[in-house]
Amino acid sequence: MLTTSILKPASRPVISSAASTAPQSLPNPPLRAQRAPAVAGSFSDLVEEPMTATAMPADQFWQTIERAARSDHDPDVHLDALRSVLRELSTEEIISFEVAFRRYLNEAYTWDLWGAAIVINGSCSDDGFEYFRRWLVSRGRDVYEPALADPDSLARLEMRPGPYDVWEFEEIYYVAKEVFEEKGGEGDVRDYSEREAGLGGPGPSGEPFEDDDHHLARRYPNLWRRFRAESLG
């Protein structure tokens, strides 16, 4: 039986603003302050969001992610590959990459994906769900977008587990900060992004799952068939 107990999350803001609405080219983009667009039912409906930089266009962001993911046979090599790709960018472009990365993480802050992570990994704490979403973004657009629409579709993936034999990848999110500092960027590159989902405000979007094996089996039938006997964790 899967261990479905989770560390109950503190209320988290839900921010859903697609990076694909950003400008279509960004060769050496000027930074400009803007507010994250308000989406009905999102945290930005309730409180005023901090000013953020412009996100990297979706096509450019996913090309960057997917170039690095070609080296996913080893987590350390994958991290080095992303470092190499980001070193080709200006500090302004690294900021725009970080802004897009944060937005995709925030969009994936849903109950549907959290329940799926529990079935896949055997359990999933608050931090574990953050690392699961980082892993999901690191896999590229062809994994991220179908999973967002239908988390049960993850059952079709034949993916290597992350560094700790689960579908998590904590370290991938630190690479932009590292390269930004290496290239002489001022401050923490993450400070240019919208607020991280989970730091006060509403919880994940969507319908909460029940902490019950029967409920999870009904909600994620394909994931349950694949992972019920032996979850990754």
C-alpha cells in the first residue's frame, strides 16, 4: 500500500501567467518592470504582486531547457549542460529565463499534480512537491504541458528517476542563480521573479485529493496501475 500521508502545506499563492504571452524575440532584452497578469481565482486577485522582469518567450525557454535535457543520463551532467547553455546568455536573458522558470513552477502548483506525485514517489511533502515540479519543468515542454493538462498521462513516461531515485530535481533551479552571479549579475536573480507559489495565500489550484488509496486509485488509474506495487520512493 502506498504511503499517502503528506506534510500538510502551508497556504500557497496560485499564480498562473503563461510565459508564452511574452514578446516573441529576446536577443538582448531590456529589463522592464511589469506586474504579473491577474488571473481569475489566482493569488494576484487578492493581493498586489511585486514588480517583475519580463519572462523569456516560451519557445526560447523550452529550447534552452531541452538542450540541457539531452544530457539527462546523469543529473550532474544535466546540471553542467544547463550551465553551459546559460553561459551563452546575457545577464538580462538569464533573468528572463528565471522569470519564466518560476512561472512554470507556479502554474504547476495544483492538487492534481501533487496527488500524482504521491502515487509516483510513494509520498510527497511540501518541499518534495516543489522538487517534483522542478523535475517536471526540467523534462521539457512535451512532458510538462501534457502533465499539466492530465497528470495521469505521466504513467506513459519511461524516464530515469532523479538524483535520489524519485522524480524530483531540486538542484536544477539553482543553476540560473549560479551562472548569473558568475557573469557579474547584481543581487539574486530570483528576486526579479513573481512570488513563489506556496509562501502565504491560497493553496494549490484545483480539487484537493483525499489521503486515501481508493481515492488515488480512482483519480489516477494509469499511475496507480504502474506504481501501486512499487513506487519510486
